[in-house]
Amino acid sequence: MPARDTAGRAARPARRRHRVPLALLLPAGLGLIFLVLPLVGLLARAPWTTLPQRLAQPGVLTALRLSLQTATLATLLCVLLGVPLAWLLARVEFPGRRLVRALVTVPLVLPPVVGGVALLLVFGRRGLLGSWLDATFGVTLPFTTAGVVLAEAFVAMPFLVIAVEGALRGADPRYEEAAATLGAGRWTTFTHVTLPLVAPGVAAGAVLCWARALGEFGATITFAGNYPGRTQTMPLAVYLALETDLPAAIVLSLILLTVSVAILAGLRDRWVGAP
């Protein structure tokens, strides 16, 4: 008979404490220091006394506003295109599905600058699609705010697709089968059954996608340039400020750090939670 506590419930077995080998503890501590020390340095060098004035500077507010706008628009674009793509990968068997999944995840490992060059070759004025867009509709994407949105969406969409596909694979398909037996079509089942089932996964993927878009640098500066008020987002403003005004670069970095910590805190139970 298992032991029971005073309330009659089965008592949990006590966890045995094992001594941590020094050969593991030492490199683990060094790894933690390596990750935390730069953040400590950023906080230690922050101009706290002049922080409110620096946050109110027009250049900072403009870069922050542009970053929030473009990251939000890029996330909406990723949701619009990425959720159906994730559903296709999770629910439909078709030849080459593994190849498609691998291609979707390429931007995760592709250097962002290379992604920016690839976008230029496709959407530039002489690109595969850019020349047609320019000649037919007079639309030019490089070095515009729309180009920033496109670059951010390119590097951020895999985060959404992976999260939503994982949620779809973990959802119970019997609910969708029950809806189909009741006469619901594919679209009705998707919008009324599938999406509510995976809504937490979609939300988590969208937040990660938004955070990645907010911090994008390489593809943005390559494809959209660094024009204040038009394409200069927060990471680009940090890069420019490093050359002329180090305290301003630190303030901008603190804003991005705050956003990152807030996102991790909001998703800790889903992504970094541990027993």
C-alpha cells in the first residue's frame, strides 16, 4: 500500500538529492556567466540618470514606432500565410512534404544578410518578380517601409509555422472527424474546430514571430536600407548609435532587452517551464 498523507492522498515519493559532479558544475557555471554577464554589463553601463530624456528623443521614438508597426504588420502577414502552411504540413500527406518542411525552416539557419540579398534578387527592380511589379503596378519594395515588413516576415515566419504545426500535431483529430461526420466542410471545420483547438499555439507562435521581427537586422539593412523614419528600425538605430552616441545605443538596447524579457515571462509556462 502506498503511503498517504493526513488528507488521505497518496504521498509523493521524496526526491533523492544527488551530488553534482564538479566536472559538470564548473562548465555549467561558466556557461551561465557567459550568458548573463553581457546583460549585466548592459544594465551597469545604462545612463539611468538621463534615461527619461533619452527615451523621449525624437529619433528613439521614431525608431520605436516604426519597429512596432513593421513587426506587427510582418506578424499579421506571417499569420495569414503561415497558419495555412502549417496546417498543410501537419494534416495533408503529399509527395515532398519533408522537403517543403525543410525549405520552410531554411530562414532559421540562413544568415540574415544572405536572406536580404535573396530578397533583392527576387523583389528588387531587376529581380524575378520586382521588375514585373515595377512595370505593371509601379510598386517598388526595396528601401521602403514595405520592404522592412517583407524582410521581417521572411526571417520570422518559420517560428510561427513550427509552433502551429506542433500544436496541430498535438491536437486530437477526433474533433475534426466528428465535425466532418456532421456535415461540416473543410473550411468550416478549419475555422470552427481546428483553429480554436490550436489557438494557444497560434498565439505563442505569433508572439515569437513578432519578437523575431522586432529584432531583425541583417535582412532589413540589406533589403530595405537604413533610412531614419522610413526603414530605420530599433536594431538599425542601435547599430548607427554605436558609432556616434554609445549611451543612446545602450538605451535602445535596453528597450529591446525589456521586450525580450517580457516575452519570455509571458511564454515561460509553454516554452521554458520545467517541473
